[in-house]
Amino acid sequence: MQVTEAQHNFVGEIVDLVAALSGDEREIHPETAIASAARLAGSFMFRSFDLELAGVEPGTLILSKEADEKAPHLVEIMTAALKMFDDRLDTSKLGGQHRMMGEEPKLEIAQSLKALQYDAMLKAQSHSLGPVQAAEAVAIATAFVVKECIANIGIDVGFNVGAAGFVEGCKTVPPALVPPSVQH
């Protein structure tokens, strides 16, 4: 995958947004940070599917051929980015049948998307990124978050939480795009 300068700049902004989700004592719960970034990537991809969603409630699971094709694409990007960040990582064994998931994220999908998506969408628009380009950039940001969390949870857990988050985001109707200050 060729990363544009706009996507590269967007990656850093997304990492900053995810870091702002910090919990008590400014410490970020690794699984929450990874899942939130991955769900955001999946949600950007979901928005590119152009599905008819009139009357469908946010949070509804939507099974689609597009999600089945695009979620693995995000996993591939995360894997490639992890190798790029540290070529010593053995990514060949990731995603096997024994999927260690670590702790549950402290935010549900709707909570993490509400916390991130509005600002992320504005930033994507400021870089003239469409939903697919934004999703790919956020997959790279997810890899960066995984890399930063490896010391605490290991690469297996980080990778698997990210992969699950991509699928979750690609198959869930996102909440409405409202500024966080307006949300109830």
C-alpha cells in the first residue's frame, strides 16, 4: 500500500485522538486504545459501503459482502505497518486459532466511536481523505497503538484486539456524527 503524505499526517492526528482517551492517571488501557482505533478504521470503511440504512438504528450489526472483503484488508495493512515499525516482530504467527484477546476494552463500540469519530472525520476532511483512504490510515494508526502497547499486553493480544475491532467497525452501523460537546 502506498501511503500518501495526507494519510501519513492523518495517522499522527489519529494516534493523538486515541491517546486523548486516557483513563485514570493519564494511563491508557491498551485493549481500549487498540479496539477504539480499530473500530474507527472499520467505521470509516463501513461508511464507504454505501449501504441503504434508512430506519436502521446505530449499533445494529449489518452483515455484508463488503465488510467480509474489507475487514481483512485492514488487518493486512496493520500487519504490514507492524513489520514496518519493527522488522524484528514475527507477524507470521498472528491471527491463528488460539486468539488471545486480553482484557475487555473499557468502552463499547458506540462509546469509542462517539469519542473519536466526529473529530476524526473533520481531520480526514481537512486532509481531503475519503472514507477508504481514512480507514487505511487509521489501520496504520492502529498498528502504531499496538506497537506502543506490546510491552504491556504482547503482540498477539494487540494484534487480535485490532483485528476484532476492524471487523466490529466494518459490521456495525455507527452513531450519528455529532460533536462530542452536543452528545447526550
